[in-house]
Amino acid sequence: QVQLVESGGGLVQPGGSLRLSCVAAGNMFSTLIMRWYRQAPGEQRELVATISTSGWTNLADSVKDRFTISRDNAKNTVYLQMNSLKPEDTAVYYCHASWGPRDYWGQGTQVTDSS
């Protein structure tokens, strides 16, 4: 079992930055593929960013030039650095981990445009 706890969400002005963190409990972190999803009100959950166990990353086209995903295996943590935030980035952001057929979700952290 992997427990994921996100933090770092909040109110942000357009053009601002936030860094989300997700800590994974347990000793499996280095073997997990980590992802960030988001879900805006009335919308389906969408994949935002992926980082593999070897550090390969992939980001959605809508955030590719503004967001960065990274991981620190020593801290069991994955990060989502979000720059140049736009109103359409407002959503609940969820951390996701997968290992083989198993997957795990965090509880989500809210990011809201303050304009």
C-alpha cells in the first residue's frame, strides 16, 4: 500500500507560480511511476505530467512550456513546479502513483486563480 499526501496548493494570481509536492509513504517510491492529474469543476480528470523511475518526463501540451515535474527519491517526493499560471489552471491537482497493475491516488490539493 502506498499513501500519497499532496501539499502546496493555494490562491495564485495569473502569471504567478506554485510548487506542489507529493510525499509517498513507504519504501517503494523509487519503483513508482509518478503522475500529476488535475480536475477542474465540471470537467473530467486530465493527466498533466508524468515522471518515470528513470526520470523521463512528459507533460500535457497545455502546460509543456510552463510546468515541470521532478522527483527526489531520497525524500520520497514528487514535485510539480507551475509557472506563468493561467485562470484555466484552476483545478484540484492529484498525485498518482503506479507500480505494475496497482495504482494509488492522493487526496488532492486545490489550486485557484485569484483574479
